[in-house]
Amino acid sequence: FFLIISCTITTTLLLLTSTMPSTAFTQPITSASPKSILTINSAAMIGRVDFAYLRDNCVTTNDTKISEVEPNNNSIATIRDLIFELGAITGMICTTFMSVPHDFNRTDDESRPSPNDDPFWTEPSPQKEELSRQLGELFLHLFRISASCHLDLCTCVLKKIELNGQKYPVELCKGKAGKYTDYSEHTGITTTEGQCTINTPTKASSNDMEDTTTVEGITILIRNFADERLWHRHHCPRNIALAMMGEVGELAEIFQWKKDEGELDMKMTAKELDKVGQEVADVTIYLLRLADVCHVQLGDEARKLIEACEED
């Protein structure tokens, strides 16, 4: 998950944002809210963006809003096409990350600057603007994949964060880079047991900042999760981008032998769809974290893409 990067990369893709980002967030944007909003990025203000707003206004590959699409069954071929497109978008991000500043892991020495505070990440530039747009496009595409599988992206993310909290107890893994199986004796969660989230409750917020309906609130939730376990020292942009890339590969792996025949409900069981939801959530969690450490307002980037489509 979004801690340390110990996953095998099975496809070429990527994403992330900062441990102590310089952004504070204010009012949520809903479908009925005004489109303007100011926030704080070191001293400026920007509004919160609801997951529901992005879900309802994101357009499909046929230029139809997800909220206007009939909830018919989708073919496996359609979903596999969306996974290929996910790989293509991630590939563009990977290309961008080949020319960004190199990471160095943070230490306990607070006087040492964070790699995420490099001027490349904190100052505007055409390359940073393009990367921000790419991250926003990837985010919207995850909504398309979720909707095609009859899944709610926000719910999937909150359930996976809750499960991850059980897999990685703070008192056992603080400052450690082990896999969840290192703690199986204490958690009871193994590679075959305790992984299903069908009946898992969604992660609840512990304060107003962790608003679990908005992009910014869930970003803060993920940031706090990492900080509590002292994982933030490993959360540098290129590290997280590679971790996200690995999760895209795990999502693709679910569909690699499904063939382009049949409908979703006929080809996949409830447990398999739960697995899809978890992998989509893992990609999303790393994406939110990537945007955070890269000083990118992911919700705002996605909203701007939606507004650009509406203007066209």
C-alpha cells in the first residue's frame, strides 16, 4: 500500500504529493456550489472538492457524464480498454518523472530540507503544470473505471484505508518498512485471510480536516496515516510514483486472463469485484499521496478538466 515501496512492478505506470504540504482547505465544492474558490497554498486559499462532484460530472470515453449513464452491465472488453488507457496515462506520467529532481530519503535531521520542497515542486513552471494536468486526468480515469465496475471510488478508498489500518498497526510498524505479513501473527491478516473488504466499514474521520467526502480531506487522512507510522521520510515524489506504478500493474493483473468476451456480472464474482475495488483504491491512495508530496491540488486539477470539457 502507500507506505514503502516493496511491490513488484508488473507494468509501466505512476503518481504522488507532500508530507507537510503547504495547503489548508476550506469549503467543499458540490454540484450546486459556485465554481470559484480560494485556498491556502503557503498563504493562499482553495476550496475543497467533493468526490461526489467529480464522480457525477466526470465524462466517459463517449463524452457522457457518468451520472447520466444507465447502470447497465459492462463488457469485460470495455473495462479492459479502460485499463489499457490507465496504463497509457500512467506511462505519460512516468515519462515526465524521468526528468524531475531525484529523490533522497528524509532523515531525522529536521534541518535537512525535504526533497518535496525543491523549487521544481513549489514553484510554477510549464513542466509542473503539465504534470498536474496528467495527475488530474489519471484521477478522473479512476472514476471511469470504478463506475464501469459498479463501484464507488470514494467508498473503495475509505474501506481500503480502514483495512490498511488493521494490516499495519501503528504500534508495530512505526518507522519500519516491512510488509503486512510481518505482522500477521498479531493481526490475523495473511495473504489468504482477512483481506476481503465487502463487509469492512469505511474509514471514519477523526477531525474536521479529515473530511471523508472531499479530495482534500481524504488526502489529509492519508497524510496522517503515513505520519503516524513515520513513513513520510520515504514519501518522496519518485518513490511514490513507482509505488503507484506497481499498483496499476496489480489492477491490470486481475483482467489479464479474462479475455474480451462476456459481461462483467457473468465473468466476475463479488469477491473478485472486491479485489478490483481494492486495487483501484490502492492506485488512488498513492495518487492522492503523490499529489500531496508534489504540491499539486489534485481535486482542483480534476475540476478544471471537467470545466474545460463543459466549455467545449
